[in-house]
Amino acid sequence: MTAAHPPAHAAADRPVLDDGRRAWSAAALAAAVAEAADGLRADGTRVLATALDNGTPFVVLDEAAAQAGVVHVPLPLFFTPDQLRHALQAAGVDSLVVAPAFAARWPVLPWSPVTVAGETLMRAALPARAVTLPPGTTKITFTSGTTGAPKGVCLSASALDAVADGLVQALAPLQIARHLNALPFAVLLENIAGVMAPRRHGATLLVRPLAELGLEGSSRFDAARFAAAVDALQPHSLILLPQMLRAWCGHLAQAGRRAPASLKIVAVGGAAVGEDLVRAAMALGIPACEGYGLSEGASVQTLNLPGAQRPGSAGRPLPHARVRVNDGGEIEIAGSLFSGYLGDDPGRGAHEPLPAGAAEPLPTWWPTGDLGVIDEDGLVHVHGRRRNVLITAFGRNVSPEWVETALRGQPAVAQAVVLGDGQPVLAAVLWPLSSDVSDAALRQAVDTANAGLPDYARIGRWVRGVAPFDAASGFATPNGRPQRAAVLAAHAAALGLPSPVAPPAAMRFHDRLLADTAAARQGLLATPIIQGALAGRVSVASYIAFLTEAYHHVRHTVPLLKAARDALRPHQAWLRDALDEYVDEEAGHDEWILNDIAACGGDAEAVRHGPPGHATEVMVAYAYDTIARVNPVAFFGMVHVLEGTSVSLALMAADAIQKPLGLPDSAFSYLRSHGTLDQQHTATFALLMDQIDDARDRADIVHAARAFYRLYGEVFRGLPLPQAAEELAA
């Protein structure tokens, strides 16, 4: 793969990249790429990893790596620290380049400043272990998958070039001159279809930090901010995930506005889109075109095109792709296949051996795991994942994605997961489009969706979800795929479904802890004040009441950790260092809470010297008693409850509370810091728990976690239940 350059037909005075601060000419960008490539060669870099926001430095380093013959590993910023460590080690990364703020979170690495495209970044030379990569590997993309450890997909220059060139050929009639990069560059779809292809076509990349476009992390999206950016930048094309398109449509419809007329195509992929959403988008002036692909095929394989799109389909194969459906109904692809997974035996890629005298590999058909059909017009229709198929009690096979797409096509529904394997009727867990969507509106959405489905695929019972389906709640992967087992575990009782079967003995302990405490966790999340807060029913008094109780248990966190450390039994001594690290990380958090109280206008000193509520006092006393009387490691049950709750609720609750009350950012240092910190902590906590192999210790941790869920729930039940509107009107 060679560095991209504008073709002859590109306008000579058109910038090739506009990052909001500078409009880069082709010559200027080429010079920056050459300089970065020289730097990679001088450093002796073999495998470069980048963890960067969207910006010129990523584009420069991506092309510089190709020019210098260096393998590039783009890493998503939403990966947890453990996922990042796994990726760095698995790929044998010897050079890591990040922004200064990112480097500050990893102070143990040997950082040194490096200038890329005029911006100061930080580089760390890593002691990489020897890793054998499939021959020809140019780029490694990590899929988020359905587990915590991402899978490395190795791609060759020929595969990447095939997809980029196929897109250029297919989109040439649209004469796209301005592409807005709305997805992270570390996402393969945007990397190829949003950078490589537009660069080859000669379009200008409109590059902005993702936060300016309303996207934060893997699943927080501000549709109003995004719409304003699109209106200001007037792009010809962009790529979106279905949930982003859904939110944008909702914003435009509510505002009575249409998308800018500059748009020629809005490609949508990454998950099922659905005919209703595509038609709704088109009615608002959004030329939405659904596509389909996967990392093993170097991203996009099929795409609807303006003027020839068929809403509800994934379009026709692009020029580089070959698509067929086998006798089992599974979609298979060829034409731009990956070279192998990290950890595969060398040479076990996706190509057959070269016959004597052959010029290039013969394609091997790759089974995608997706079920679908190709209609008489050559359009591909994707029905869902083979492994997700539900078999009802009447023996009917149903792809849940099919029904979920129908549900998400209703205006009230943002997310849906369909369950019911072995049951007489299907069940659904729904998350509403906004907090003011009533149960009656959700019921009408289910009825409307059912009217368009055959009887065996209709929803017989449903519940409102206890949390949105995202990585923070544990109900979805970072790229939005549902974690179906977790959703079932949290909602089985409410739906009247059998609880998930007891985990097998071989299951990791942290997974067992999650499964064994799922019902207790659901009970906590269902408390009225939590559901009210997420819906914006809050007041300053209730928020201060929450912070008051938080202070009175958080101030005991460090003493409790020290007590557990000092009480460890001989076979638990290996946990001492981990507890010391927790002590260092938790020190001073009680003061953050007092600062938040003061920022809300509360009397922080009165809280400091005042008594806790009865439920808080009982919970803290139980923690001390558990350490002293039962088992010191049982205290990890409390850690599991408090950190897990923060991951699920803290950031969402902060946003839901701040907006109606108009409180300053300084009033949310505890909630926002803990939402972020505990996302990092839970990954470390999972690894720690998986190392606990004593049966008694495990049983005591599970018992304590269940108890702490109940006790923490009582703390929330003791808080006032105000109406924000009443207070604001007073």
C-alpha cells in the first residue's frame, strides 16, 4: 500500500485535508508524511500503535507507516486499559504514539515528545515481545467482539487497496469533493472508506476532534452538536453507525428541519439499519445508504448507492467483493480477505496456497457467520447472526436481529434485544429513545412492530431496560453489539423467563460473580430514585442528599481497604499489593464529594461533621464486620457493587441531573470521575477476581456482593423523590 495522493482530476487548488486549523495542500501533507516516515525508520519502528483522536496526525502516521513499511495498529480510545495492554502485547508493538493527555494516564511508560504534522504528541518505545505475523501484514485492526479481549485481524496492503479502489470506482459518479470523518479513525470502516478512498479520489477530508461532532467514547452521541457541525461544514459524504443516524433523524424531526442539501451519500453500517430508519432518513433529506462488511473482509463489501438503493437491503457487492450464500443460508465473501488472526499459525490466512506460476492468491470463500439471501436483483439481505438464532417452543427459527430491527424502526425505541429461546412467545427488552417516552408509547411501538411480523416472530412480553445497551452498562460491546447473556441475566425475572443456567465449573470467577449477582443488581438499578434521576426527575436537594450519603461511605473506603489488607490470611497474602494500589487510588475521593456539595450551594462542613443516614451506617458497619468476622477478601463484594454501579450509572446520571438543574460542571467531579475511573478499575478487578481460586473465598465474595446490593439499594430508597419541574418552578 502506498501513501494516498490526489488523482489527476482533483481540483488543483482544493485542499486534501481541512482540520479546522489549517487547510493542507497535497504537497504540504506529503511532506509531513515523508517526515514522519523518516522518523519511523530512524527509530527502528517495526510495529506502530496509535491511540489518537481524529486529526491530521493520525492521517499522517497512517500513511507514513505504509510508506516506511511499518505495521500500523490503530487503537480505539474507548478500549479499557486491559484491552489496550492486550492489543500492545499481542501485536508485538514496539512504538506507541498518543496525545499528551493520554500519556499522562500511563506515567510508567518512557514517554518522549514527538512532532507530527506540527502537533506535539508523545511516543513510548516499548519492549515488544517477538510476534510472528502473517506474511504481508500491513495493518492490524482489533475487533471489540463479545468478550473483553479484542481479536487482532491482520490485513495486507493488497486487501486494503482492493477495498479503497472498489469504493472509488463505485462512488465516482457522485463526484464527492468533501468527506466529513464522523467515526473514529481507529475504526476500520472509517480508516478505509473515510480516509483511504476519499484521498485516492481527491476529495477533501473534513477532520475534526470527535467531541466537536458530538461523539464521546464508544456510545455517547450528541445529535444536536453533530447536526450543527454538518450544517456548518456542508459535506458531500459521511459514514455513520445506525444509532447515530437514528439520533440525528430524531433531532431533525423534533426541530422541524432537514439535512443540508450538500449531502450526496450517508453510508450506514456496523449493525442492522432497517427499512424504516432508512426511509425516515430519506424523508429528512439524508441520503442514507446501508452497507455491509466485516473486518475479515477488510471492511465494506456491499453498499446501496443513491438512485439504486433498496431500503431494507445491504446493497449490491462492490467492485472488489464477491458474495454468495451457501446451502446453510450463511453469507460467504471473497475478494479482499484478511491474512489471518493474531496468534494463528504463520501462513494460516484466508488465501489458498499459490499454484505454480500463479500471480496472486486464489480467493477462499470466508464464512461470515451471518445469515442472509441474495435476491433476483443481486441485492444482499442480512438476516442476523447464525449463533443468535432463537428456536421457539413451537420449533420456529427466528433471527432476533430481524425483530429487533422492526422494533427499532418505531419512533419511541432506541434499542431492543429480543429473547425467548425455547419459549412459546418472544420477549423484548427495550430502551426508549428519550427519557420522556412512556410505557404506553413503548407498548404502542411493540404493537405496531408486531403488526408487520408473522405470528411466530411477534413480541409476547416486554420490559423497559434497567440501563441503556452500551459498554458502560455491560449490555453491549463498545461498537454496539448486544451482550445478550448480560441482558437476559438482568431482565429474566421481570420477563418471566428462566434465569440463565448456573455457570459451569470452568467459568472464570468474575463471570460467575456477574451471573450470580445479576438479580440483586437489577433490584438496585430498579430503585425509584435511580430510575427517576435517569429520567431527569431530580432536585438540588435530592442530589445533595445523595452526595451526603456518598461522602459518609466513601470516607470509609480507604480505612476499609487497609483493614482488609491487614486481616489477610496466609493464602491471601498475594492480594496485599492489589489492596495497596486501591488505597493509593481511592485516597481523597471523599473531599471531591464535599467540593461537589459546596458547588451545589450545600453546607459541606455540616456534612463532614454530621451523621450518615441509617442505611449508610448499616452498610458501612456490615463492611467492617465482614472483614473482621467473616473473611477479609469478602470486602471485594462491596468493591464489585460500588464500582459496577458507577460504570453503569455515574456518567449517565451526571448528565441527566445536570441538565434540568443547570448546575456547574464543578458539582459533578465525583460522578464523572468515578464513571471514567471505574470503567478502568472494573477491567483490573475482573483480572484480579479470576485469580482467586479458593472456593470459600469465592463464596464469601458472592454472598457479600448480594448483601451489598441490597444494602446500597436501601441507601437509595432512603433518599427523597422530588420532581425537578416543581423545584424549578418554586
